[in-house]
Amino acid sequence: MKKLLLVIPGLVIAGPAAAHSVSARFGEIYSGMLHPVTTLVHLVPWIAMGLLAGCLGPKEARRALVGFPASVAAGALVAPMLPELPWVSFVNMCSFIALGVLVVVSRGISSTLFWTCLVVFGVSHGYANNDALLVGWGLARYVLGLTIAAYVVITLVSAVSTQLLGGQGWGRVAIRAVGSWIVAIGVVFSGYTLMAL
């Protein structure tokens, strides 16, 4: 009872809470790097993209090291010039499921389909990761950080994927299992998001 009496004055005199991005205090570059890798809706599809790039072989994986970060950067740079596009969040939710399914069936994926997904989802995730409050050099530093994060994720995951496929026969099974988990995460996340609307 005494503890409750101590809590009541705190509730009565407490001011409003204000949300603030934890990564913003480190500066624009680190904010750009941390935002996508601390957000489930961006990190998981990026991991799926890296897995898919590795599944298509070293040549496609090396090209994706440039293509995916460039697509993310393009999306983040054009975002301030466009009006708010509410359907981009839907595209990003779909990227969970689409990329997960492509990882599961990666053996028959064409290069054209892979690059279409890479560019479309790279631009949509870049668009969604923009910071509307930044302009000029601040925006440039933020996009640089975002591009670095995209490069690091795609590099590490595609390297692991390529290595798994080049080693034991269970590597493809393990990657397909991770792809199915990504699909499951995407379905649950999408269902939760749609229920919250």
C-alpha cells in the first residue's frame, strides 16, 4: 500500500513522454546505419535478399554488393522529393513473404526476377528509411550510413550463403529452412500489422 501511495504522485505530476530515436544521438551516418538493422521490417528482408544473392552464385552475389546498396540509396534520396506514398509500407511487408519464398525455391530463379526484386525492394526500403527532417549534407550523411548498412548486410549474408552452398550438401537445406522461417515471420508480421489498422 505504501508503494502505491508513492506511485500516485508520480502519475499525477508526470509530463508527457516524447519518443526519440536512440540512434539519432550518434549523428547522421550512424543513424542511417542503425535504423534499418534495428527494425524487423527492414532487416529480415535484407537478410533474405543476401541469402537469395548467395543462392544464385558468386557472380550474382558480387553484382548485388553494388546493386542493392545503390537501390537503397536511390530510394532514400528520392523520398524527400516525393509526396508520402502509403503503399510503400505494403510493398515492404510483401517483401518479407516474396523474398522468403524465392529463397525457398531459389534453384529455378531467373536473373531477371532476382534483379527486379533487388531494385524494387531496395528502392522501397530506401524510401521507407528516409529521414524527412534532414536536408543537405545531413541527408547525404544519413544516406551514406544507410548505404553502408545495406552493403554490410548484403555482403555478410551473401558470403555465408555462398559458403554454405559450396560446402556440405545440407547447406541448401539450411538456407531453404531459413527462407521458410522468413516467410513465416512475414505472414505473422503482416497479419499483426493489418489487424492493428
